[in-house]
Amino acid sequence: MKIKPLIPILTASLTTVVATSASAATFTFDGSDDESNPIVKTVDGITITLSNFDVTDGTPQVDGDGILVDETPTSSRSSSFDISFDSTIEFDSYEIGFINSGVVGTFSLSNPNGADSTGNPLNPVGTFSFNNPFILSAGQTATLNVTSSTGLSQIRTITVNPAQDPQPTPEPSTLISLGLLSLGAFAAKRKAS
């Protein structure tokens, strides 16, 4: 059995893994974003766009503690908005910058591919990992919806990791066909020698 032909394959695989690891980008929302619609920010070469806030006056309220969110939209509080990026990312974490006393609530993220991150807590103040984080391709839109809330919460940061678009998984019958073809080619080569 020859091992040398495997070395370039293993080296190429390792190079791919090393080349795709990059640092997370954290987007902070503060008073400079107040009454902006859309909110556009760039961190470490990744651009986020927050748009379509469902506040009654069309512009969200944002202060040093973050974007005001609540289950029922008002002139300053949004119950949903869209999130998109200029490159492919994976959602990582978010920070709650402020909550009213006694607030209990959650929000969800959903995207066009059917991936959902549900039950993300809006309390207490602190940093949380997204439940069921998913990859969002460049140009796709995820929607953040406050699914339940007993009052005001504020989302101060969203952290994402650079990612590659998911590759389609071949059907099992395709894998079997490829395996049989490879086996046949190996047998034919062995018979010829």
C-alpha cells in the first residue's frame, strides 16, 4: 500500500482549515446609530446592515445600551428587523446592554434557508451565545423577531464569525455510485498490471 499519494491530500485539507479560521467581528450599536434606518457598520472587513425596523415612526431608538426592542412596536422600540452581511458569516453571540426591571423575553433569528435560532434570551444583561447558530450567505437576509417580552430590552452587540457557504451534500445514491466507480477503476487497474 502506497502512502505517499495521501500526503498532498492531507496537506491540502490542513491548509484549507488553517486558511479559513479568522477572528470574530463584534458590531456595537450605540447612540451614533440613533434614528438611522438602515444601520450600516463595518468591522474587520465585514459589513452588517440592519433594516426594516418595525417601529411606528420608521426609525429605531439606539443609545449607549443598544437597540431598543420589545414585543409590541412603538415609536422607539422595534419588535423585528432584518440583518444582512456583505460576506458569508456564522452567528456567534450577542450582548444585552439593558433591561427594564423584571423583563422576561426571547427572540428568534430566521433565514431564507429555513435555519432558525429560537429562544434566545433578552435577559439578564450580559453576553449570550445564539441558540442553534447558523451560516448566513452574503446578501441573504435573516430576520430578528422578538417572540415574547414583558418590557424593554436593548441589544448592544452582535458577534459573527467569517464562514464559507455550506457545500451541498451529495445524495447517498451518488456516493454509492462514486464508490462503485472507484472500486471498478481500481479493479481494472489491478487486473491490467
